Amino acid sequence: MTDRARPQWWLWLTGITAVLVALACGVVLWSFMPPVVDFVYFALAGWALLILGAVWLVATLIGWFKYRAWRWSAAAPVFVVATLGLVMLSVPSRVAFALSEGALTEAAAECQEATENRTIGVYRIESVRKMDGGCVFFIEGGLIDGIGLAYLPNGAPYLGDPRFDGDFGYKEYEGDWYRFVQRF
């Protein structure tokens, strides 16, 4: 069956759904750029994907049973599977860090304490503090807890989850860099 035999509304619905799914997947990838997921954006994109998934399912079923067409509907799941694969392989956070490592290392060498928002590399930094023999960069995200990257050339004082309120939990990230969560 040619595209002309399919109604325009179905083609538009399928195309718009695929574009919106691609945008929501882009937000998911963006929310995984920080070393710890930016939960607010991830949750919003997740809800959008659930709603769009329902629209996609209806459009796909109509396309399959009524018009014997499914190829137009295949784009949305391809975007979702690709996004899932990229997130599982930590590609967004690794790429963001690779793009930002030079600027972060330069900023860590000076470690000028600051509380105003600024951008270093691709990260939106909320504050910078000298701590534990190194420099700690608080990155936007993390819902309630503080999250970010720490440059600790002498190693982290503690590896693992935070043990109590206000405590930092460090995990190795790359070289002298550690990601951290500060429990609220």
C-alpha cells in the first residue's frame, strides 16, 4: 500500500509522535549528562514517554490492522532503544565529562570558592568549595541531595554512599575525579 492510500491524519499523528519521542529521548540523554542523573528532568521526560507510548501504541495498532503499515511507526521505538542503550553505556555522562575535563581541571587548580551559578565546560555549576585536599564542584540536579564532581588528587576520604545527613559519599569516576552525593 502506498503512502497516498493511508490517511493524512495517521501519517501526521505517527510523524508528530516520533518527533515528540525523539525530543523526550533527548531530554532523557540530557538528564544523564551530570555524573548523577538530574531526576526532575528525567521524571518529566519519563512521563512524556509513557503518554507518547500510549499514543504510539494506538497509532501503530490502527496502522497495522487498518492500513497494513508499520514502518512509519518504527521510528519511535528505535529512538527509545537507542536512548536506553546510550544511557546504559553511560555515554551522556562520559561525553559531557570528556568535553568538560580540561575546563574543570583548570578550575580545580585554582579552586576559587564560589556560590554563584556558572558554567564550566558543559556543566552548570551551583557552587565550588575547597574540601578534603581538593576541589568540589556542585552540579545542578540531584532533586534533594547535592551532587557533583570532586577533584581529589590524594584520593577520596571515603568511598560509598553518604552515611548521615550532610555527609559526602564518593565514587571513583576517572583518574583523580570522583562523583559525589551529599545527603541533605
